[in-house]
Amino acid sequence: MCHNFRDVKVGGATMDVAVTLAQWASRLVPEPGDRELAQRALADTLAVTVAAADEPVAAQTAALSEVTRWAAVGHALDFDDVHLPSTSHISVVCVAATLAAGGGVREYLGGAGVMARLGTALGWEHYRRGWHTTCTAGAPAAAVSAGLALGLDEEGLARALALAVPAAGGVQRAFGTDTKPLQVGFAVDSGVRAARLAAAGATADPASFDHWFGLMGGTTAPDLDGPTIPGGLAVKLYPCCYAMQRPIGAARLLDVDPRQVTRIRVEAPASSLRPLIHDRPENGLQAKFSLPYAITTALLDRSPSSANFTDRAVTRPEVRDLMERVEVVTSPGGDSVFAGPTRLTARLHDGSTIVRSLDLPPGHPDTPPSTHELAAKVHGCAGDRWAPQVRSADWDNAAALLRSALTTGSRAAEVGRTVDDPAGGGRS
């Protein structure tokens, strides 16, 4: 085993990132509030995974490892929670890794805290350059969650972090294709594999993790202070990219008949639109990363559900027509998906205008969803059959629930159960 932990200079500063993260995770003692957050994260992750059990990604991953499948399917709808300071989807990574290794609350929180700190330290520039932080920070985080569940000590966790480096990648250009959830699955699988290798005695130099951190753009050591998950977790209320949640919220505030709209002007900082790479989406997956579609579905469908992100829903004539009336004006700069407000100006046939602006979307940690909204999301995702099991699930039986849901499928008999599919069909 490698016990010679060398200090490594990253960006001119001496850091020992792998060792300090491993020490933090191994010494974590969860507070009651941490446990509540972990339980909410478990229920939310289970719900969105069950909801995607009949998505193409579920069939595509049928022959792959269980943890790859759990993470990929859990991210398929892009409905899982988000950590805003790190611009990453923490729970779909750390819940899957924890369950795969037989862990629970502490193991989830250990990986989640590492992922939050690592992604935040990599910073907005890392994301702006096109990396998918859920994968880059996710592979090491999965190694920590699984490593804690396997009983690794600080030294073992540091080796697991180094062993996760070869697969700690993923790019934003994959957004709007099946590759986005698949690369999350690959990252989680690699992290769990790294933890198992470390538990089996595989050697690794933790300094290699520090070099990876520098190559990825990290220049300052992760901040170990603060809550277990600094900044908390944002819960999505609409099944699409989190950068679309605020535009949808602002569009709903317009409360206008879309037939009366001649033009909608959207003003937002460029950074807030960074993930929205599909201007005129051609299918349901691309629509999850399209600002014009966010505005259009909010006006036409009011409270968009998975039924509004199907291929046939996107190609509705009224959708194509309204998207052509959406004008996007960006201001330069910004350092996050919530830098500055989103401002909408709707011009109507009678010559009048309506202006609405929104700083934070529903589900943001500072504007958290109500108990009713959370319950509605679980039921909308899981349906009558699975919702009671999701709500009552704990860390001991959650893996069995996922195995059952992904074996039998969740929505074969309940397609469009919460909102009728406006196009009457699925993705094909």
C-alpha cells in the first residue's frame, strides 16, 4: 500500500487534496438536519429513478452493472436534485454509490460533502470550459460513499480517490442525448469500482488525484468548513435542466394566453444559459436543454411534466410557432446559472406588454418546495403503485425497491398519469 502522501503544488499553492478530503469524510458525524436532508434526497432520487424505468436508457443499460443502471436511469429525466455552488447533481451519484456498497445516511453524506466541496473548488471556470461536473466530481464522490460503506479508513479513501481519476470525465456537449445520463452512470460505476479496488489492496498515489485536480482547473484547496453539504440541495419541480427552472417560473408568472403573444423577449446573463445548448430542439431530450422551449412549454402547458418533454410534444405545430416568437438577449459574464435575474417581456396583439422578472426558481434552497409539492412530485413520478414504497423507503430497503422497479418497469400502464401527453405518445 502507498503511505507516502506527498504535498503537491497546484496553481502555486501546496495542497494535499485527496488526503484532506479523505480525512474530512472519514471523520464526519452527521447532525439531525443532515439526516433529514439525506432522507429527502433518498426519496427524491428513488422517485425520479422509478419514473424513468421505462425510458430507453433503462433498456440500454440492462446488461451493465447495477450501479451504472441506477445512476443512468436516475438521471435520465434530468429531474434529480442539484447542488448549485458546484453545478452538479449530487444525489443521483451518491445515493446510487451508497446503495451499491450497502451504506446508509453517513456514507451518502460523506460522498455528497466531498462532491459539493470538490465541485465548488473546481469552480465555474471548470464548468464554463465544458466539463460536466456531475461526472468529474462525481466519480471521486462515488468512491468516497462506496469506500465508507466498505469500511475504508482515511488512507484507503485517499487511494480510492486516486483510483477514480482515470474515469473522472464527462462533457456538456452530451446534453440532449442519451450520453448525458450514461456518462453519469459510468462515473458512478468507476467510483464504486475504485473503492472496491482500494478495499482489495490496490495501490495508488494520492498525489495523482491532486495533479488531476490541477489539470481540471482547481487552484485552491476545497473548503472543509461549513455544513455537510454547503448551500443545501435544490429540488427540481420540472423534469428538465435546472437552468430552465427559473425561465419556466418566470413564464408562468406572465399568466397570458399564448395565442395573444406576438413576441417574448428573454433577458438573462450568459452564464445562466450555459447548459441550454439547443436553440430549436428536435426531440424531447434536446428540449430539456432549450431556453425557447422552456418559455413555450410554460405558456402552453403551464406546469410542464415528463409528458411535455416527449419527441411528439416538441414537434406540435403550436410549439414550433411559439418558439419562433421567443427572442433571447444575453448580457455578458456571470459566474453561475443564477447570476442575475431572468426578465421576460411579452408583447401582445393589442399592443400592450407584460413584464415579469424572477431571481430564484421554485425548489431553490432559499425558496424550498412545500411538503405538498414534494409529495406531489413523488406521486407524479412513481404513481399509485410505487409512491407509497418510495415515501416509506429507507437505506436498508431502497436497493431492493430499485431492483424491482427497474425489472418490472414503472409506467407501462400509467403513461401520462399526471398530465395527459399533449401529443399522445412517448419519445418515438
